[in-house]
Amino acid sequence: IGNISSSCMWPPRPIRPLSPWGVPALNTALLSLSGYAAQWALKGLRQNSRMMTMCLLSFSITVGVFFMAVQLGE
């Protein structure tokens, strides 16, 4: 498993590459969702909507913590 070029093997033998559709795709979705929620919270802040801002920031932080937990597990 891997490419042989210039007599070097990549990735090295004991390392098994991850499928990009498993955990990496989940992490990308979580990070994108967190960023989108933070941007939406900024919109609420500009509209002086305290409730919308607090809810979306809380959601963004929660998704960010979940992202970090998945990263730790990975």
C-alpha cells in the first residue's frame, strides 16, 4: 500500500492512511458549521439581537468543543 518512487515508500509501512470520507469529513463539517454559526452570531450582534447572538455563540462553542473531542480521539 503506497507509492514507490525513487526507492522510497510513502506512506511508510506501519502507517495506514485514513479515508478522507470518515472522520476527516466529519471534522471539516463540524469546523465549517462552527464558523458559520459564529458569523451568524456576528450578524445578530450587529442587529442588536442579544438572544440570537448568545444562542449562536453558545452553539458555535459547543460544536467547537465537539470538534476538539473528535480531534483528540483521532
